[in-house]
Amino acid sequence: MSKLKKALDKAQENRGRDNQKVVRGAIKAPTLARVTLDEAAKLKEKLDIRYSETRVQKIENSVLKKGKIVSHFFDTDKIDQIKTLRTQILNTLDKIHGNSFLVTSANPYEGKTFTSINLGVSIAQEMHRTVLIVDCDLRDNSKKKHKQFAQDFFGLDTTKGLSDYLLGNAEIPDILLNPGIERLVIVPAGTTLPNSAELLGSPKMAALVDDFKNRYPSDRIIIYDCSALLAHTDSLVLAKYVDGILLVVEEKRTTTAQIKKAMELLKDKPVLGSIINKIS
């Protein structure tokens, strides 16, 4: 057992959260319930999303592959790992009657955005689910390796996003975007800001989260991709709005001390579990 795995297990044991578990990619995907063709057709008709308030910008498969959206392609060996994570997350949300969760990590660049997007795309492939992924990494950082997930993963050239709405420079329909994947909507981050934590903790953000959570039926899952816990306070600010939190850590990079610190920050928060990323 690796030191990383031991540290996660120990931190979760100390927090006394018996319902948490470490999610590892090597677990065989469970068998999903089958539906008849008639049932599938009825579900599809019920969820025939027209995106009446959402811009549709279809992205070529070559761009999605370059952006490492592996869950969109069924010929990848990673698909079963993502399906396993999807099943465990959805089962937990169903048990707590929740439909929203936040994805964060201890440090930057440990794979939280990769996890958020591929998990969201995988959930959207279930015919009775729709997904909204919100980019909440609004911080202005000139040294940032990546831009925003709308550009990095989907290759989209966006001008409006979450921060623009919070600043009063855009309306909700202006920031909703369908990248050509059925049952999936994304909200780009928008203009980067130095005071992102204050905006994410504002009454306007609280009202937006409530609107996202309650505007749609219970089959809509909302995923918030946020900044790293040990780098900024943004994730802790958002944690009070969601039904659960998924912590991503990178094997051989995230230290035991960093894991303990992250779990301490998340004490009394609704942690769904942890995923060890980039397992060699």
C-alpha cells in the first residue's frame, strides 16, 4: 500500500466519515441496469433538450481528443475507470438526495479539471441525466499554466462567463454553452479576477447556485470545478453551497502533509470521497 493511499485512509478514518471511500481507477466498472428500447425512447423524449437559452457550438472530435476529453470516446482504455467513478458518485448523491458537487485538489495541476469534465461528459451519456459543469476558477494568475477549461479542453473562444455574470456584465443565457455533446452544458469562467473568493461568496453567487440546483429536475447534475484548496480559499467558500466534495490528489506528487492539511480544511464538509490520479 502506497504512502499516499495510507495517508488518505488515515485522514478519512480520523474524520469519522464511514460513508467515504477512496476511489481508484483499477476497480472494475459495475454492471449498469438495462432499460428496454421503449423505455429509452421515452427517456430521450422527456430529456429532448432544445437549449432554448443556451448557445450551441459544436466541437469537432479531433479538438475533443486533443483536449483529453477521453470519456467522449468509447475506444479508450480509461473509459471503465471513469464509469466506475461516475457510478460511485451518482450512487452517493442519490443516497443523500443531492445533485451538486464540487471538484477540488490539494494543489494546482493535479487533474481536478480533467476529472470534472470527463466525469461530467460520462454522466451526460446516461440517457436519464443532464449535466451542467461550471468553471469556478476565476482567479487572475499570470503564471497559470492553463487558461480556462472552455479553451483548454473544448477549444472554445469565449468572451463571457461566470465572473461576468457576477459582475453584472452578462445574463444567465449569455454564459450557458452547449459544446455539441448531448445533455451537457458548460459555464466558462469568464474574465479573470483578483477578488474571486469575494465574488464566489456573494449573495448573487448563492442565488445563482440555488437557481441552478432548483431550476431543473432532479436528474440534472451540477459540477463545480474550483481552484486548489491549499492555494486559495475559493473552494472553501463554494463548499457551503454544494451537496458534496470530491478531492483529487496526484500520486507521487501530493505529500502526506498536504493531504492531511486538505482534509483538515474540509472537516465538517460533505466529502464524497477521494480519487488518486495519475497512478503509475
